[in-house]
Amino acid sequence: MKYLFFFSFPAVLLMALPAVAAHPERVIVDTYEEFQEGTSKSVSLSEEGFLRRAPELKEVSQVSAGQAWDMLEGPDGSFLLATSPDGELRQVNSNGEEKLVTKFAEKQVTALARDSQGRLFAATSPDGKVYRLPPDGKPEVWFNPKEKYIWDLKFDGLDALYVATGTEGKVYRVTGQGRGKVYYDSDETHIFTLAMKPGSSDVLAGSGDNGYLYQITGQDQAVVLFSNGEKQVNNIVVDSDGVIYFTALGGKGGSKPSASRAARLSSLRQMLSAARSGQGGNANEAKDDGDDKGGAQSKNGGGEASKLYRLDQSLYAEQIWSNEATVYDMKMRDGKLYLGTGDEGYFYEVTTDGEATLLLQVDGQTISALLPIDGGRFALATSNPVKLFLTGRPESGGGVYESMVFDSESFAKWGAVTAKTEGRVKIRTRSGNTPDPDKSWYEWLDLGSQSQPRSKPARFFQVELTVLQGVLDRFELVYLPRNLPPRIQEVLVLPPGVGFQSIVPPPQPLTPRTIGQLLRIDEDEDPDNLRRAFEVRFQPELKQGLRTAVWQVEDPNRDELRYNVYYREDTGDEWHLLVDELREPVVSWDSTGWPDGSYYLKVEASDAEDNAPEDQMQHAKVSKLLTIDNTPPKITVDSTSGGELRFRVSDDASMLLSIQVSRNGYDFKPLRPEDGILDGQNERFVTKIEPGEVIFIRAEDEGGNVSSAQARGK
């Protein structure tokens, strides 16, 4: 499901499209989550992902007040707004002309209502009263409940007025001036909202702090129809069939019943029947006599998330929609629900099945009052500041939607842009090289022939869709990123005597999936290696003469790379091919046939596998000096007389690594050279030797080559 959105313009990385080989890439935008990354001037977006022209929105007036609590239409087509913080009832005509109707002693005018005779009534807070307002006279007190807050007013078909109050959580029934009494005393702190159930005298009431939905069936007789861990029920509407729709705020949601659903519903029906026959009371247990939490934030949840519920004759409250913002007002028209929210000033249309469309965003933080008016239109009042808007027919010039900013992560040529639509859509594009479109970007241009954009190649790209008629379901575009060369970061030659053979591990058994898991798999996800090549591993091998080089390489386009490896002598200039068309960045070879000496390796990476000949790129890097030494050190005995053994060890290719001697052929001990440090290719050694004693000598060079000798004392 998807919604319309009107967000500030973000720079968004290309969704679900990592940089890949430089061949044409396709981008599809067709879900709510993808569409919402863009912005719109006059387009609505449904939860199914359909863009339509939004209703025209006209700002009529900015009203001299801070908050608008309620709104009614006057006989002359003007609008009456209940406001705070100065306790004023203000009137705005269709031309935007504003005037003060009356000012009350209390700071807030919280609710307005008319009886069947068209008489106007207003409720005030705190310590407020219910006033009747004659057309040309001074407001008169109609009823004083002596309560801290009055939250709502509703008339029944007999012109009895019901008054919702806080902080004692009472509902009053008023039958004439000064003739009112408590109709239902709940155990809640506040009764926030009221509704009349059609075809009966029952009153529906929404409360806080426990978020109950009451059905009041008579004097001090009620049953709780909904209790699900919410904090407040703050809006109620009822359709002609008696189906109840209500919003709740701030709850934990999804609390599990202690009994089965069938038993719970049976119990509710019994309680309702008992309440109607005068045998039952309210179902609450405790009463909070704490201090009030009044004001707009108390009535409307202080910016908490909202849930929309549907409760039919089954008495099962089904959550059909939710939103992170607070729903401040809700009205029903032609079988659909219309909701105004806080935070971003969104105006939603929601079907009775919970399919939502975000119709509009107004220039104000909170839509706090809605009023259906003639011609299928709505009047919207906002708070902080108070503004009055009127909706109209869809924009005649078409609804304009600007996509997210697509980032190719490199310089790219942007190809065909197409839209799937049942109607007419105009498409323009622009491109640039900064994440946020600014004056350095190229201008908007209409598509050329074959749906080809005329925008110049650049890293970033944006699409503008003007929905002239009908519905747009999705749009897609193709781009060709500029091929960038691979980059070899380092070539490392490993110690001698170690080689590696590549091994592709066998595939693992695939994990079974539930239906729920299948539904959560994104089309760009690669679950359980279903499409991913198994990662190659390397098995080590130890053998004299084996040499290995490994290198680190990066490719911005993530191309499939091939490697050629070359060598040359340190005193030469000509490179010779060692191996070509390697698929992995590692090479091992047997160097026993190489002449001893010093060499360099050069690794060349190419992306030719994934690119046309004219687009292919290469990069090469040379290793540090590599020494090949397959000849063991030479041991020369100079003297064994006079109680001393003197000998020399030399190596033509590499440094000496270790010189050891043993007097029994079993235990070998290191022997220092005469100069005290083993740091060259030629070293002299001396050690004691007895006449007739045999000493074993073992020498190893850095190439891992070992030689041995014996000496006998004289």
C-alpha cells in the first residue's frame, strides 16, 4: 500500500542499484517506498502506488489565532472557527475576509454544534461553559457543567445536547437552558469525543487515559466496546449501517485477550444487552483522579502515532490503517473516511477497507479541523498557525511529481525514460553533478524521440512527471555508467615455499522458506546464494621452490576482471609473460627452474570481459623486488686444529637465515658469526672442537635452501 507525499527535496542514492559493470542498467520505480523519496506539487499517491492529479488546494485566509479546534459552515457560506489562545470565535468568508464574531472569557473555544433549528452552540475551556450564540445577540450561558474541560458537543435527533468533559471523564445530557445532568460518569480522566449511533438513542464516547470506546445506552448505562491498550480514542464516525470507525493514539497495540475471541464477543453482547435492559453498568474498575493534562496535546495525543479501527456488528475491532502522525480530525463522506494529521499537515482519504491515499499536504504543521462542504469539497483548518484552505477539483494543468535524485555513482549517459500509465503523462528530465539540484544543473528538457532524454551525461539525474490525465502506475529509466579503470592497490609476494590452489566449495543446502519469509524477500535480494557465485577459497601447499603473489584490486563498476602477470630481471628492461587470463587475484608457481637472482613482477588487470573494445580499461602495478634462490648456501671448513673449528658460509642469491651446529647430530644450536651479527651473504664462524670430535653444521638461506657439512677435530 502506498501514499501521496510532499517532502522536502532529498538527494537520494540510486535505490537497490549498486554500481555494476558499465553496461545499460535499468531502474524501476513503482512502490510507495520508492515514490515517497520524491516530491510533489499536486499529485496524490495511493498505497497501491498510483499517481493521480491531486485536488486543487486554495489558501483562503490566515486567521488571527494560534489553534483551530473546530469548524462549522455558516448559512451564508462563510466558515466559523473555534480558536485559542484568546478564546475567540472567528468568521472567514470565501474571499478570505476575516472578522471576530465573539470573544469568550475562557482561553479556548473547543467545540461547535448546531441543533435541528440551526442554533449555534460553542463550548469553552478551561473551567468552561456551553454557550448559545444568537444570530445578532450576546452569547448566553446555556449550561455550566463546572468541569475543567469541555471537549466535544453532539446533538441527538431530539435536540438533546451531549457534552464530553474532563478531568472527571463525564458525559452530560442537556435538554434546555440550564437543564443538564450527568448522563454517564466513567472511570476515565477524559471523554474526548462523541458520536450518535444512527437509528438509536445510543451515544458513542472515546476516552483517555485508557483509550476506551464506550457505547452509552441510557442513564448511567454503558459498555466498553474497545479496550486494546491504547491511551486515547479521539475521533469517532459512524456510517449509515452502524459500522463504527475510530482513531486511537499512543497504545502498545496487539494486546492478547485473556479469553478466546468467541467468548469475548459473547461476553460483550451480553453486557450490551444487559445495559440496554437497565441491568448492567460500566465495565471499568479504577478511576484516575489525578490532575488534568488538558489542552490540544491532551485531546490529540501530543503528536503520537494513530491507528484507525473498524468495528461492525461482530463487535470485533479490526485495525485497518495506521500512521506515524496524529490524526486530529476525521470525517466521512460518500463511504470514505477523510483524516487530517499533524507533523506534516497531510490530508488522507481512506476506504473502509483501509486503502489510503494521501491527497494533499497543506502549508501548516497540523490539520486540526475538517469540514465537508458542497461539490465534494472540503474546508481544512490548520493550527500553528491557523490557516483556512479549500479543496477543489483536480488541477487542470496536471499534477507534477519530481522523482528522487538518481546517483549513478559515476559519470553516466542517461537513456530511455518510460511511464506505464492509463492516461496522459508529460515527462521532462534534467542532470547535474551535485547531489542537490542547484543552478549548476542542466535545465529541464522534454523527452526526445523514442523516449530518449535530451539531458546531458552527468552523475546525477532527475525525472519530472506531469500527470495530465488518468493514473500513472510506474516509471523506469535506463542509464549507462561511464566505465572506470580497475585499480590495483598492492601486489604482495608471500614467503617462499608456500603455494595455493583455488577450491570452489560445494553449494550448501538451500533453506526452506515460509510464506511470510517469501513475502519479505526483496526482488533485489539474493537469498541463500540462490543467484550468487560461491566464494572461491584457497588451499595452501608447502613445497620447496613454490612462490606466490597476491594483489588487492578494486573496480568502481564491479566488472568481471582478468589478470596477466609478467616478470623481468632487476637488471633488465623487458617484461616476459608468466601467466595470463587469471580469474582470481592470486598466482602460485614452481620457481625451481628459475635461475637464482632478483626479479620484479607486474600484474595487469583488465575489465575487457564486461566492456566493449572501445570502453575497455586496464591498470598495472609492479611488485617490490622478488628474490629467487633455489641454491643452498656453501659451507667451507678452513681449520679444525688448535681446539677451534673455523668455517665460512656464503650464498650468492639471498641472505643467510640460520647457521646451527650440533655435537651429536641431534641437538642443533644457533651459532653467531665472528662479527656478532648474521647480516650478510658471507659470514665467518668459530667454535671449540676437541681432537677427534665430530661437529655437524647446518646452514639455511632466506630462500629456504639448506646445506650441511661435517668437521672432525685434529
